[in-house]
Amino acid sequence: MGLSFFIAKRIYSDREQKKNVSKPAIQIAISGIAIGLAVMIVSVCVVLGFKHTIRDKVMGMGNHITVSNFHTIYANELRPICISDSLVANLRQVDGIKHIQKFVTTQGIIKTEDNFMGVAIKGIDEEYDTTFIHNSLREGHIPSFSGDKGSNKIVISKWIADKLNISLGDRIFLYFIAENVKVRRFTVEGIYETNMTQFDKLLCITDIYTTTRLNGWEKDQCEGAEIIVNNPQNILETESKIVDNINKITDRKGESFASINIFDAYPQIFSWLNLLDMNVWIILILMLCVAGFTMIAGLLIIILERTSMIGTLKALGASNKNIRHIFLWFSVFIIAKGIIIGDIIGIGIIALQHYTGIIKLDPSTYYVDIVPVEFNIHLIALLNIATLLICTLVLIAPSYLVAHISPTKTMKFG
């Protein structure tokens, strides 16, 4: 193996190689590997960034697991549930839970002088984690909402603000229709934008005290509790533990508890994201096939061009195995060069997009305004290793061509 490696290295570093017929074939092989690997790196980083960005947006507004009234979740009938402090303390003992926060939603109509729109108003209190909402703010701030008194303050989406021509600081009227029509006036304290139409076209945020009273519920009643887990990968596992804690438990009014995870709450979005994995696999297979075929073509040309050298080596006692190893090592050098160039191109494109956001998207369709990317060193290293191994393995069969080259005929031809 040492001699094969030495000869292959000498052939690869031979400056006279530029004059050989195989030079264009080698360049094409290197280009095929470089382009293929660059496309694979960009595809994987873009899909990872896209999936995680959309997932974080959905989970930021909807959270990981929701514990609510059985009828609210499974009968689509908004009914309150009493979530006591003892139940919250019991849930906090479940391994994997990071935070628990109560909420209440109600339906209303925003009325301006020129237009009106139906919206959902979500009430939160001081214990609610508003990190995602803060990160999505375009104007203003998030007020300090309380569960003990009304604030008459509201946060709306940029989509609603643009449609109704509402600006930060405006006072707006909301109408709530139940047995009697109730009217409340709110001051717009913040305007957010997530680019998720499911939320931006509908959701406004105010204090839980106001929404509870508008629904006619008692102070200890709420629509449910949103649960944030430490690791989003363990949502289903954590939910099963929560079910064990709330199963067959009722509140003080006899209402039954139920839970729903974010995947079941928004199945269309997560099914769509899962389809992206199939697209990535198709791209990876196609690019590896391109790299493999270009290397096979390059190796065959190199072997045919080096028939005189093969005949000489056989005459000197070299075995077919040793000669095959020479060409396989030579191919590894070519593959390695293509991988290095591919890494430079692929990582360069990802870095350019990450720092400049040069490639834009339509947020109404893709939920983001720029192509998100996520640099994952482990996956890139895995792509490098897989490319090297697969491209080398597919060359083993073509390398057996050297066994059919006769030293007598080649030396006579030379």
C-alpha cells in the first residue's frame, strides 16, 4: 500500500499532467464533485434553517403542549377549566417541563372609522413568556400585563395594522358579541410581525384579566395552560407524562382535562416541513450520482491513457491489486480536491446568505422574508465523509479494468 500511495502521489503531482489527454477529464471530475458537494451543503443548511425557523415561529406563538378543557380541544367548543396552583405544581414536577403559563382567548371585532375586522384576543399575565413576541416586535413594546386588573392596552400584528390603517399609540374600539354587545377601548402599545398568516391575520394580545371578564368566567378559570419543554425533540415524550398526571382528573366544576401537542395542533405546517426531508434526500442522491459518474468516467480515461505505465509495472512484477490501488489512491486525491473546493463554495454561499440575507422570499407563501440557513458542522463533515467514501467505493469495479491490460501488448505498443 505504501508503494501504491507513493506512485499515485507522484502521478498526481506530475507537472507534465497538464499535457495529458486526461487533464480535462480530471477537471470535469473535480468540478462534478465540487458542485455536487456544494449543492448538498447548501440544500442541507437551507432546509435545516427553514425547518427550525418555521418550527420556532409556530412554537413561539402556539407553544409546545397545551393543557385545556376536553371540550375545547376535541369538540371545538370554548369552555373554561380551573387550573389550580396544586395542579401547576404537580405538572412542574414532570421531567422535561421548562415553563407553564395560563391564557384566555376571546373573539372580538376591531372597528375603525373606515373598516372592521374579526380577531382573536389572547389574554396573558405577568408569568407569560413573551420572548418570542418581543423578538417579533416591529414597533412599540409589550406592556406588563397582569391577571389582577385590566390595562386597556393591546398588541396587534402589522398585517392587522396595515389593513385597518392603525398606528402605534392609536386608540381602537373592540366589540364583543355575546348575550349583550360589549365595547372596550384599547391603546395600541405594540405591533408585531411573525409572517405566519395563521397568527398575523387573527391574533391580538392583551391582559388575561380583561379576556376572562369578557368571557364571563370566574377569576380562577382560564382557557388552558401552555407548557414549554426544555427540548423540543422530547415534546411527545413529555406530553405522555403530562397525560399520566391529568388523566381522569377533573376541576372543581367537574370539567375534564385534555392535552394537545404543537404537532397535532398545526398538522399541515409540520407535514409540509417533513416533506422537505424527502426533497433533501433526492438532491443528495442525485448529486452523489453525478459525482460518482464523473469520477468513473475520469478513472477510465486515466487508466486507458496509462496503459504503457500499467504494462511496465506488470512487467516489473506489480500485481493487479497493487496497480488498482495506485489508481484508487490517485482518485482519492482528485476526490479530496473536489471536496475542498466544494466546501469552500458551499460554506461561502451559506455564509453570504447568513450575513447579508441576499436571497429574499415571499413571506405570505414561505412564512419568512429571507432564505434562512443553519450552519451545522457535524452534518457538513458527514457529507464530506460520505462523498469521499461513496465516490471511492463506486470506483472499485472500474479499477478492475487494469486486469485486462496485457503487459506484452502495451509494451509492444509503446
